[in-house]
Amino acid sequence: MDVNQMNVLLYADEGFELDLRSLVNALNRRTSFVSFGVGTAKYNSGGEAIARPESYDALPQDLLDEAEDSLRTFLFTNTPYGNNYFFQSSGNIVIVSFYGWEYLTRLPLSNGAVYMIVDNLAQTLDSNYRHHPATGCIYDFLADKTGVDISMRLAHMCPDCLSRLSTKKLSEEHQRIFKDIKTLLDDLSQASKWNDDILKILENERSESANVPKKTGYEITPLDFIPESNDEGYIDVSREQIRDLCNYYVDLRQENYEPHEKGELFETFAVAFFGLIKGWIVLEKNANMEDCEIDIIYDITRGPTLLREKLGDNLYVECKNRSKKSDARDISHFAMNLLSRKLKSGIFFSMKGITGYQPENWRNTTAAYKRIIETSRQLDVTILPIVGEDIEYIRNGGNLVEHLMDLVNRFVRI
Ligand SMILES: [Zn+2]
């Protein structure tokens, strides 16, 4: 099991109105270990009362495959449970019913979704304890569902549960999950106690920090286009995704962030950028915030066939947002990482560029770029360089899948 992060996948039932993409973006900005994603498979409860095991047994195979390695996978629905529960679970899959939500609380569904997620994360630390009756603690059983209102407003662990957990020997992974739980509970109570939508609060927090007066040399034109998808629909060009991507990119180029803030922004940006490719699933993510470096390993077996044929089932992506260009030593280090992980291909993504590499004059190989070509030949791996110009190209409507294919083909022609 990977210890660099824990993945949590979210799905919404057909017709269930919750903006999962925004939710995931907001949560990922706040957590450091648990990483949230939106599943690509379709979930359809069919509208009949949810029951265990029947409803779980009926889940489609592609969804189960995607969910397999997740810490938890949440399926949100308006369909009620036959027993009127909020949720039950089977393995790592949790179907959460928001049936009758408007009669339980005036707080929005997004707050409820965060509550249910954190409740289940808390169960991963200690699955043997529940309060009956409700106390407002995250370990409440909530037989009376109206208790969820005060639980979201308080969003806390009671002193008894805190001391119970403190006597447990939590593994390092559990300690890191616990840290994320604390952050999310703080956010949830902060929003809920003032009747606010947690998504709006987290959004505002971000734009306020972006509004700190600063001097910036960049003139950035906002996008007013929607890139076209190709016939196979490989690029997910939903307006929100592209907009998010561009927003992060614009933020990244501002000067007024602390190093770790910049690191977090860059991480979200890098994940969003390659997340434009449908079917690429993050297997592992390791970020060094201070250095603005992220390693991501993708399972690309469900992505575009052409890329998979050229690059293999798993792809290693190293992302750097340093103030200087990457050099030959960085390339050697990258190659060692590829080898030690037994991967046959990788993307070396450096915002500031790679010494000796000019995207418009790629046949001319010198310096670190030369090292890329040589290393790839010697080790029989494919290393694709991506730099700021490539990002601009995609941002201006280029097709990322076709562009990566182009990079692969160039590589063969050098
Ligand atoms: Zn408690």
C-alpha cells in the first residue's frame, strides 16, 4: 500500500445535484494526505430503496475497478435506504443517502457531503466506537437523523473520543489522516455555524489570499474559449475544469505567495493539468511543498489507447516549479526514479524549462535536453519533456492527448 497519499473517490447518482468537481478541488486544497478525486464511471442507483448487500452487489464493474485501491469511495444519492440510514458500507464503498435532507437541516448538501466523508475517515481510525444517543461528536451514530444539523455546526470530536484515540497507537498513516480530519472538521464548523456553504467559504478563502495587493509583471488574458474535444472524447473539456486549470495557472504566476502556498497551488495545478485526460487515474502522489515539486504516478490503462500503447500501463510524472530551469542532474535523478519504480516512461514537467530545450527547435539537442535523449536510449525508457510553452499551448485550446502523441513521435524522430 502506498503511503504517500490516500485516495478517496466520489461519485454522484444520476440527477443528484452536487458539484463534485468543486468539492474535490476545495478539499484537496485543505488536506495534505487524503487526496480526493471524482470517479469517471457512472453511478445510477436506479431509484429503488438502497439495501445492503443488494445495492452494493449491483454496482457496475468499471466503478468497482476504479474504487478498488481507494481508502474509501463515496456514492452520493437522493435515493433513501430501506432502513432510513444515512449510509452503510461494503468494503471500502460507502453509499450515502441524502434523502429528505431539507427536512433535517437548512445547511447545504456540500456541508453534508463533507460531514459524511469525515465521519467515515474517523471510522478508519477507530471503527469500534459510536455514541448512542447523539452528543454532537463525529463518532455519533445519528439514529435520529436531525442530529446531523448540530453535528455539522459543532463538527468536533468530544473529549472522551479524543482521549480514547490518544491511547491508541496510531500508525503514521492514521496520524496523517487524523491531521486532515482536524482540518476538515474546523472548516466544516466554521462554515456551518454561520449557515454558510463550505464550498463558498473555501473558495473565498482562496480568492481573498489572491487579492492581497501585489506587483506583478504579467499581463494575463482570461480565457474566453472552450477547447474542442476530439472524436473519442479523450479530453474532458468541461468548462469548470478548464476554468480551474487557468485560474490555478494565473495564480501560480503571481508573486505574492509563500513558498508552501505556491507549492500547494502548483500541486493542484499539476494534478488538474494531467487530469484533463480522461481515464488517467492517480495511483500515487508525493509532494514537496517548499520545493514546489510533485511526483505523480498515473494508471493510464483506462485512458487513450494510443498513449497507453506507447507509454505502458503506468506513467511517472515529475513536476517542478522552481525559479530556475531544470538541468542535466535533474534529468539523471528523474531517470533513477523511473528505474527504481520499474516504469518505462515518464513526463518531466518543468514550468521554467529545461536547459538546452527549445520546444520550437526540438531537433537541436544540447545540455539537459541532450541528457534526456541519451538517457532514454541507454535505459530504453521514454522521457517526455513538458515546459511552460506546452502549458500555454494547451491553455490556448491545444489538445493535450494529441500533443503528448506529438511529443512521443518527435522523440522517435530525433
Ligand atoms: Zn465522541
